[in-house]
Amino acid sequence: MDPLRIAVVGVGANENSRARGYLETIRKLTDFYSLCALCDRTGPVLSGVGEQFRVKALYDDAERMLSSEKPDVLFVLVPTDGQTAIALTAAHHKVNIITEIPAAITLSLADELDTACRENGLKWEIAENVWRWPQEQLKQQIVADGLLGELTHARLSYASGSYHGINAIRMILSSEARRVMGYAAEVKTQPYTSVGGELLSTRWWEGGIIEFSNGVTCLYEMPTPGARGSHWEIEGTHGYLSGGELVLYRDPSASRDRRGELFRQEIQFVNSEIDGESVLDHVRVDTSPPVVWKNPFRRHKISSPDDVAKASILYSMYRAITESADPEYGMANARKDMELWFAVRESARLGNQWVELPLAGETQLERQFLNAYQQRYGHSPLSPASLLQTDFDRTSVIWTEAGWL
């Protein structure tokens, strides 16, 4: 089959942006995609990126690009606040969509976009990357193979909001959350520069307890900037996963006199050479037998964990379209991660009460997001025609209202 024609809205303000990273990955996946058009409202940046990636079809109007180019896939890489309006426009043009996380700033908006895609027979993939990192896919395999025994509990610290960390934990556990108890407060910090460039001296701190249907309890924290960063652990009756290490309470292959010793295995990244270039071949732990995850994008010379994740997202959409399959992550998973995201704060608002999942209705924080959006842009995200010429802030309403990236 010929490669799918993919267009991108939002080319990134600088060389190190996620948008440029995706464009580099698309350029390597030539058997799956042809980059047909780019759209951005910053002219000089657009021309430079067009020249860099050898794309001649350049637009400053997303709807005009969709009408003229009729791509198979639109990748929406604009700031968070602009994603829903552009994605809805693409759905109305019957173009398949990839968006970044979150699926929308509220669950109801995500449901509206999901409905628009389904009514038009379209595929929608949401670009959640963390669970697709090679080491995380290996962890999922380790747990599925039963090396940790019966799972007992998990710990999660994620410094930029719960979404990515919750996703990583949920995918490793392969279980759905049953209920949440949360706490949140805005606390003072050392001055720091936010993602939008503002100098700030406060930050939201939040924590919670998440109970999963398989009996595992997760202790969660979003710490303020300082000593703690992003880290997660999974523990079972036979051992645990912590960061990049597998620890088993005994090595079944060891001699009898050494069976009381901990068996520690770092997750190893193993490269091989292709055309003189060192490329990730697989990740592994040397248990007996070894647990190995092989890089499916080795032949494309895609190596770094996040580039592997980007390629996996793009390939998920390719398969969804060409094989009439569901996207690998999609709204089915995105909604579950979003619900956990909101349940922590809803529990905090209710005085740290348990909140059952799935959520029974719209939370107060979602209403707060929608009100802040209306005040900032003058329109609802469900009025895409009124928003397509908007310069969306890099600092989303979900940051200003909740401290979430």
C-alpha cells in the first residue's frame, strides 16, 4: 500500500520542540507516511521548517489546508488549548486525527470529538508516549510474565501532573482504577519560570491513593519543584520494579546457599550497527530465561525512548487506517487516564472523600477549565470556526487553573 499522506498543524517554535521531533520521526517512516503539508501561523518559522523537511505545501490556515490537500491524517501539534477546535475541523473534513494529550481539556469535550470521529468513520489516536517507551514496554512484559508474583502496591511521583505517570502505572498493572482519594493545595516555592515563560513562586502540590480492581493500591504524588522528580515503582510478592531496575527476592537459578540474596537486574539497552550508525536493537533483563523487548523501528534507525514512542504512535494510526483496527491507545485509554486525573482533584474538593470510577458526571474542575477558556478566548472549544485564527497561549488553562502540563 502507498504511504498515507500526513499533514501537520503546528511546527514548533524552536528546534527542540516536540513538533520538530515528530517531524523528524515522520521523515524516517517513509514506508508508512508522506509528509504532504505543514500549517503554522508564524510565517518565518513555517518557511524554515518547510525548507528543512522539503515540504512545499505551506499554509497559515488549517481549514484551507484541509480543503486543498485532503490528507489522510492530520497531526495536531498546536498548544493544548487549540487542539479541540482544529481536531473538530479535521473531523468535519473527514480527515483522521492524531492529537497530543490530553484528549481535550475536559471529558465532555473529548466525548464530543470522539462522537464526531465515529459519525464520520474516522480514526483518532491520542499521542500518549510514556507507556510506549522501550523500558516501559519491557516492564509491562515482566509483569505479564509473572516475575513479580502477585502484585501488591505501586508508588508514583510525577513532577509535571499526574497524566503521564498514571498512564505508566495503569498500563503496567493492566488493571482499571476502582476509586480514588485525593489531596491538593497550592504551596510556595522558589521562583521558577513556567512553560509559558512566566516567573512564578507558587505551585500546586497534589497526592492521592488509587485503588485498582486487581487489588493493587497506588500511592501518588505530584511534588513541587525540588528534591523529587518523576519516578514509579511496582511491587509484588516475588520482587519489584523501581526506575530502571528489576529486583527479585530470590534468584531461582542460584545455588541453594545463595537463594536468600536479592537478584538485581538493570534494564539494559542493547544497540547494534546499521550503516555505521549505532541503533537500539532491544531492551532486556537477564533473568532465566531473559525478558526481551525488540525495537520494531530498528530498520528506520529510530533509537531514543521518546522517538520509539513517537514512531509507535504514528504506526498505531497507520495500522488503524490500513487494517480497519482500533488505535492502540485511542479514546478508550485516554478517557480512563483523564478520569483518574480529574478524580484526584474532585476528591480533594470534597474534603478527601473516596471518589468512585468511572466518574458520575462533570467535575467542578472541568467547569472551571471551560469558564477560564471562555474568558480567555471568547468562545467555547465547540465553536471551531470562531477559533481557527486564534493565537493560542502556550500556557493552557489547565496549567493556570490546576498546575497540570
